[in-house]
Amino acid sequence: MANGGLAGFTLRELGLGARLGLSALLLVLLGGLAASGYHLVEHHQNRDEQPGVSLTDIQGAYHGVQSPALLLGALERGHPEGLAPAERTTLLTWLGGTRISEDYDSLELGDAAPAELLATRCLSCHSRAAVQGEHKDARVALEYWEDVARVAFSKRVEPVPLKILAASTHTHALSLATLSLVLGALLLATRFPALLRNGLCALAGLSLLADLAGWWLARGSPAWVVPIVVAGGVYATASALSLLLILLELWLPRRAA
Ligand code: HEC
């Protein structure tokens, strides 16, 4: 039984010109895949203001994310250990409120003003000089309002507007599904085992469907963020693998009849 795809025909039987042309197009597609990967990192990485693409970045894009202020996070997890509970409460209330800049150095609060508490309880390790010298590990300076303002505000990252999500879906759905239809057809006309050909077709199709559906479902629930990432990875891998197999089919020696 012929191990080729469509009615026993395989791409290796095409003429030289056709094989050259197809190969060039496949290389262009491979370049396109690599560029997509690069674009994805550039486009998403800075949503949480940390380098690299994290789940938080992806969640920010498709669902929105609340990223608590660094200062709030540190105080909530019990840092620094020696801080009196009443003082911690004062700082937490201040950071949780809406008058963070107004009350920072409030005269009415006197010694309980956040600026005073930070000065007496934190600056031994968090003064500008300390974080550049003997307390490098404490990293953030908390000496002036300018320092404090950088870590005092919690941020809400909004997901991309619906209009943009729709535009992105329209280009990706049409172009990627078309790409996968072509790759699938070519892959079916290769000599490789049916399990591999059919399996890659199934993976590409299902993962693309899951990925694009996930973009929309994630607006309602952040539970879809991980599936988006997994499906995207599976789709890219299945597509790259299909491309490589098709290239191999085009240039490996003909199978003995
Ligand atoms: C004895 C030294 C010391 C004191 C006092 C101290 N810190 Fe720190 N702080 C550190 C060190 C060391 C780190 C880095 C390790 C860590 O995150 O626990 C740090 C980290 C932090 C961070 C960054 C957390 C992060 O996730 O990157 C913040 C914000 C912070 N401290 C706030 C404060 C505040 C507010 C006070 C006073 C109420 C304070 N610290 C008092 C030593 C200190």
C-alpha cells in the first residue's frame, strides 16, 4: 500500500521548478513564524513592567490584571518584621486609600504621617545611600516622595479594547486558518506515517481554534489565560514541524516504488 497521502501522490513527484517554488514559500512562512514569536515578546512583555513575557502580561492583554504596589505587597507579607502592628495598619490604610500623595507628608497626622514612619522605620536600610551601599539587597529607595511614588501605586492593567481584539481576531483567524489549510493539504501529500500527518493536522486545527476562542473567553474569566498560552505554543510547534516535514518530503530521495 502506498504510504503517501492523497491517492498515493506525494510532493516529491513534482517537477524541480514546483519543488523549488514551494520550498521558497515554505522558508518565507518559517521566517514569518519566527517574526511572530519575536513580535509576541515585544508586544506583550511590558504590561507588568517586568522584563520578559509572563502570564501576568498575557492576562493583562486578554483579561486585565490588578498589580498591587510593591510597597503594599511588602507590608502585606509582613515586611519588615519589627514593624509595630499599629504602624503597619497606618501604612496599609494609607496605601489602600485614594489620598496617597496628599497624605504622604500630612501635617495633621504628625509623627504618624507615612513620611515620618518611613523615615524612622525604613530608611536605615532603604535610604538612597543605603540601597547603593551596604543595603544593596533592599533595592528600593524610600527616602523622598519621588522614590516612594514609584512603588506606592497599585495599577490596573486594562485588557485590549474590544475593537482591537476584533481586528486582531479577523486578521489572525483568516490568515492562520488559511495557512493551516494549505500546510495540512501539503502535509497529507507526504510520505510520512499517517499517524504523524493526521496528528499534526489535528493539533494545528484544534489548537488554533482553542487559542482564538480563548482570546474571547478570557475576557470573562482569567482561567482561559493558561489555555491561550498552551494552545499558542502547540499551534506554533505543530506548524513549524509540518513545514519541516514538507520541506523534507520535497528534497529527500524518491522512495523506491
Ligand atoms: C533591616 C533592613 C530593612 C528595613 C528596616 C526595612 N527593609 Fe524593606 N527590604 C529589606 C531587604 C533586605 C529587602 C529585600 C528582600 C525582601 O524583599 O525581603 C527589602 C525589600 C523591600 C521592598 C521591596 C519588596 C519587593 O518585593 O521587591 C519594599 C517595598 C520594602 N522593603 C519596604 C520597606 C518598608 C516600607 C520598610 C519600613 C516600614 C522597610 N522596607 C524596612 C530590608 C529592610
